[in-house]
Amino acid sequence: MREDYDNLEQAGVPLLVMVPALLDNAKGYWDRNNIPVVGLSDPEREVMTKYGQEFLLPKLGWMPAMVALDMHHKVSYVHYGANQRDIATSEEVMRVMRELRSYM
């Protein structure tokens, strides 16, 4: 998704990435890697858990999750990855956002 960030931004798709790291660690990683997406430091995993993101030790940690909220901040779409590479594509994110906007 990082590669398509400009396209998503131009399409008006707001992105937020949650990371299970302390703020200073997350900020350092974001700065060193020039990551353009807004990050939410969630070291206690409260938000990640509330949105149903899973931690699976045999699969090396937190599974990817993509959650789309509608204009009323209700969960309208969820993609839970089965493994670290199972992430929603940028095309899928843009399709979901177009559908959500069509219901406004």
C-alpha cells in the first residue's frame, strides 16, 4: 500500500496504520523509513484488539487487518489477513471507499 500512497491520497482515502509499539519507537521507525501514512502507536494493543486484529505467535506476530469506517464511524468493511502477506490491495481499498461514498 505504501507504493500506492499517492494514488490513495489523491482519491481522498484516509489511511491510519496501527502499530504495537511505543510512540518513540514507532516515530523513529516512521522517520527513518520516510513513511507517509499516519501511524497510531498502540503499545497496549487496546485499539488493535477492539478492531479484531489477531496476534498469532506461530505466524510471527500481528496479522494484517484493514478496517474501513463509514462517514458515521461505523465499521463497514474488514479484511483480516491469514498471514503476514495477506493484505488488502490498494485497489480493494479504493473499491471499498467508492462503495461507502455511494451510500452517503
